[in-house]
Amino acid sequence: MATLTVPAAVPPVAEDCEQLRKAFKGWGTNEKLIISILAHRDAAQRRAIRRAYAEAYGEELLRALNDEIHGKFERAVIQWTLDPAERDAVLANEEARKWHPGGRALVEIACTRTPSQLFAAKQAYHERFKRSLEEDVAAHITGDYRKLLVPLVTVYRYDGPEVNTSLAHSEAKILHEKIHDKAYSDDEIIRILTTRSKAQLLATFNSYNDQFGHPITKDLKADPKDEFLGTLRAIIRCFTCPDRYFEKVIRLALGGMGTDENSLTRIITTRAEVDLKLIKEAYQKRNSVPLERAVAKDTTRDYEDILLALLGAE
């Protein structure tokens, strides 16, 4: 499901570090050399490169990258080079501090990571920012969004397959009643979405469809311009169909008046080692165009090259 391609014979870590050092020195930065190494190493290999580079040259690799490359290419390379938990911490911090109602990074981190991955991201957040993620979400986000997002990032969900079908049936009724009454931020809706396991939520959403003849997301489209309803739909889609959810984020990032590079970079860097192949297939099915072609059309130069490399383009 991942699109990351790693050579069958990976060079020694010391050699990768030497090549990266060479890319930073001399007449101009060798961006293609940076991509050829970092875009073809998995998380453990990138972690080893960062550690060895610091030991060999007395300088953090991320600092060297920050000094040598810039703009959207820098953002993509830095995000990719970070450890996955550290990357999630950085993305969560950025969104919490610059919160806007259309933000999706916090929802994605809370709802598409496993409980242990979310916990690791929160630990990385503690270490990097000397505060808790929950603390910053509560400090920077207000109103119904705070009421929803604080418990969403706080929970450690049960991750097993067990399902209580009678509970799913009754909670589907509760959700339908509250949505029918347009009580979208009701405590019961938030309790169900922010505490139940993924398996239990899927059973509840299936029961909703069976009882009321359509998906719960359809009833949450009463006002397409209501961003809070959009956030609720995003949470549900992250649980029920993450590949199609991410496909839509990419489609919107590429399809507007200008390219939303932040969203495009976020999805490609966070999913390349997970399920980007499925997202590519969903994009092809939905748009009849390969995702690589769409990305190449809307991006240029080194930024295009790093994204295409992570997409697994030949």
C-alpha cells in the first residue's frame, strides 16, 4: 500500500551522510542528490541518517537542510525527513496555533493513526514544544471546535475488533436524533465520536445506514457551507474510508484557483509509507487521471521532483 521505493541494496549510512554533505557544499545545492537519498529511505533509515550526520559533522541534518533549501521544496523535504511521530507533532502544533475552521491536520492525526501512533505523536509534542497537544488545542481553539477537538486528540481508543451490536444500534439512533434536531455539537455526538473504538464506530455507522436508509454523512450535509459539519464528516470519513478521504483532500488541493501546497505536501509525506498506493488508485478511479500526472501539472522543479519520488513515479 505504500508508494515509497527503497533500493534493494541501500548504501551504508555513512555513505548517505557523505553524499548529503557533498550536496550542501560547493557551487550551489544539489537538490537532485538530496531527493535521490532521502526520498528513497524509510523512517528507520532516515532516523539513522539524522543521527549519524549529527555525529559526523556536529550539525543537525534538519538544520543543514533548512540552511540550504527553501520554500515549498524545503517544507516537503523537512516534513518527510522527520520521524512520523515528530512530523505529526509539528503538523498538529502548526494547525493548533494557526487554527481555522477548515483545518484537517488534527482530525487526520487523531482519526487515521492507531492509538499507539497518536500517543507517540503526543509524546513527541511534549518533547519538542514542552507543552501537551491538548493544552495547545484548548488554548488556541474556541467554541464548538474546542469542545470537539480536545477530547478527539486526548482519547486512547480501544484498538481491538470486538463490537457491541446492540450498542451500535442504540447509538446510531442517538446520532440520528441529535442530527435531526440540528444539535451538531451535542455532548452525545461528541462522546460517541471521540471515545468509541474504530470497530465500534464502523458498526454504528453501518447500523445508521441500515436503520435510516442512507449514510450518516448525508445527513451531515444539511448546510454544505457549515465548516463544523465538514469537520464531523471528515472525522467519519477518516474512519470509514480514509483512502477516499485523502483522495478528496488532494483533489481539492490541486483543483482550486491555486495549488494548496501545504495540504498536498501533508498528505503525500504522511501517507507515502502507509497507504498512498490506495489513495492513488482512488484518485485515478475518481478523476480518470493518474495522480502523478496531476501533481506534475500543478507543481514545478524540485518540489515536483520530491513529490513524484514519494508517489513512486519511475
